[in-house]
Amino acid sequence: MNTPFHYRGDQLYVEDLPLAELAERFATPSYVYSESYLRQRYQAFSHALGPETMLCYAVKANSNLSILHRLATLGAGFDIVSGGELARVLRAGGDAARVVFSGVGKSRDELRRALEAGIHCINVESPAELARIEQVAAELGCRAPIALRVNPDVEAGAHPYIATGLRETKFGIPMAEAPELYARAARSPQLRVLGVACHIGSQLLDLAPIGEAAQRVLRLYETLVQRGIHLEHLDLGGGVGIRYRDEQAPTPADYAATLDAALGGLPVRRVVELGRALVGNAGALLTRVEYRKYNGSRAFCVVDAAMNDLLRPSLYGAWHEIWPLERRSGPEEPMDVVGPVCESGDFFAKARPLPGDLREGDVLAILGAGAYGFAMSSQYNSRPRAAEILVHGAEARVIRRRETLGELWAAEEPCS
Ligand code: LLP
């Protein structure tokens, strides 16, 4: 199943609920997620990768507590990039012992909290960070479990903003410098050298670069063994792409086979950090048509969601399918689907063929919005953030209520 969103007759459903009913009950804009799809995706990857792989969910993709809780219940570990994400995972009942912590700019306070919580591993991104971790561990009187995040310098074919495995990006430690730094870490009484990590980019449709990166990591592992340093795990990062339009997305089995082929029978635990592949197609953003208008010959459909709700089209030129909740048989017309925010970059689609008779009050579903949708949303233009709804079978639950106007300024000083 590629998406849990499907037509029954002329009505668009998620699982066993017509989306029109949800738009009526919870208003728009609202994010809607399918719990069954999320569970199926997690289980498909977990099954393909096998029990020896620690499947960590990349919290940044969608950090709603209910989503995290469900994944924790299924046995997921978590990949975090901030103290805020750690707090969310713990609040949602996640197991600290299954948490890995990535990111180039971890603060002292974040490192302290991670060590106090007893997380599985910190993925270290620079010599300076390694020194900081040693200091913080010394202050706490503990030994910090670490992996070096190396930069394998492979071209992943991702959008430039989300490709991370090339030498010129800010991520990771150059491969050539890693053995020396491992030797230093292995001598430190404050550090426990646990593994090696890499992540080369996101929305990867070709698995070959992931295999190539894994092979480079394996070569580093072997070099370290020769020097008497034995790692317990290899963290291959995330990045598995999904189908937004007509892409051939890798299957869980393809992904697992790629890692097997690269790493062979190496008896070392694996860790992966998947975000989008688990939640991306579980979610849609429901938005209502406010106006139709024409500027000269250009047709516009102005909707009530905007770039503050779903930034991906504006930021990456990303394609998201847009389906009307009620299927029409009349002629289509190419139109720009745009939001109310005062920027020309505020669009969801350009010249997209949609029913020519779309009118005020009709609702559209913007698909593939489960990952990096709500998580990247903001209150820009003083727009309260959307509601989030989780659907299971024929039941729907609000897992984040719509923000109120008062919440826009709740943290500000009152007028004085
Ligand atoms: N691990 C690390 C270290 C990462 O930096 C990322 C994503 C992941 C795992 C998860 O990657 P995934 O499996 O979700 O591809 N906002 C962008 C995507 C940014 C990805 C950043 N890092 C988008 O909307 O496409």
C-alpha cells in the first residue's frame, strides 16, 4: 500500500473514514495521519531489517507525542537532534537506552541531559564536540557512549539542502581523520567507544549511495580493528525515499538487501535512523478553498493552508499530490494552489490540473505530508498552527488541537 488515502466512490477516505467528515468535524487546515499505515511501515522495515538492527525513528520528521508513543509501543528506538526531541521521546514513553543523538551543534546542557537520561549513543560530529563530551562526562562522573559520525563523501543525489554526505557540508568528520580521533577517544577514561555513524542525505531513491557509504564505513571498521579498536555497532543513518508523485521508492526488502550486501555477515549490530520512510505517506494536510481568481490568464486557487503549515513546496520546490475530497468528472484546469501568506513563494503547486469547477468551500488533501509537514510549521503571518488528527479504522482522535490566537503571543510580555 503506497498511501492510506483512497477514493471510495467519489469520496476520499483515510482508512474507514471519509475525509469530508473530518474536515467538517475538526475544521481546516488540519493534518490527518493513518495509524495503521504508520504501524505497517514500521513493521515492514523492522521485519526486513531483522532483530539485530536497532530501528530508530528520526523524531525530526514528525514529533507529535502520540506518533512517538505509538512507535515506542512498537519497539522503536529514536534518533534525536536536540534536547527538545529527547524530552519529547521521554514524555512519550520512549526508552532512553534506545536513543541515538545526532547533530552538529549539541550544547553542554543538551549533552548533560542526554547522559543523565542514559541514552544509547551520542553521534559525535567534530573533535571539538568530542572534547566537550569528555568534559561534561567528567563533571557527571560517567563514561559517555559515543560513535563518530563520519562523512563518507558520497554523492547521494538528494536535493542540495538535504544532502549531507559530501565533504563540503557541515556534517560529520572526514573519513581520513577518523582513525586518529578514535585512538584519542579510546584512551579517554570519560568515553566509551561504541560505534560509527553516517548519514548521507534524505529522500534517496537510489540505494547505491547508501550501499557505498556502508562499504566505506565497513572499511573504517576494519582499519580500527587492526588498530585494536572494536566497535559494537554501525549506524547507517536514514534517508530512504518515498513516492510523492511517480518515483520508484525503495522497498524495505531492497533497503535491507543493500545493507546486507555492503556489510556481509559482519557480526556487528546495526542502527538505522529512518524518518520520512515511516511517516511521510501516513499523512495529508486538509485545506479548504477560499477563493478562485485569475490574474490575466493565470488561474489561482487560494486555500486556507499556507507555507507556514507545509513549507516543503516553497523551500525545496517539492511536489505533493493534491486530491479533491470529492472526485469530479468534469474538465480539469491548470491552476496555482496558493495560501494566504504574503509571499510569492507561498504555494503548494504551480499550474496543477485540478477540477475546473472547484469552488469556495471545497476541500483538498495535500498528500505525502506526514514527514516534515507539521514538524516544520510555524506561526508566520500570525497564523495559529493547524490541528493534528490520528485516524485508526473508523475512529479519529485529535492528537494536537488547533492553536488559539492567545497562543500566538502567550510567551510575549503583556503590553506595558
Ligand atoms: N539521521 C540524520 C542524521 C538526519 O540528518 C536525518 C534527516 C535523518 C536521520 C532522517 O532522514 P529521513 O529518513 O527522514 O530521510 N526537511 C527535509 C528533510 C530534512 C532531513 C534532515 N535530516 C524535507 O522536508 O525533505
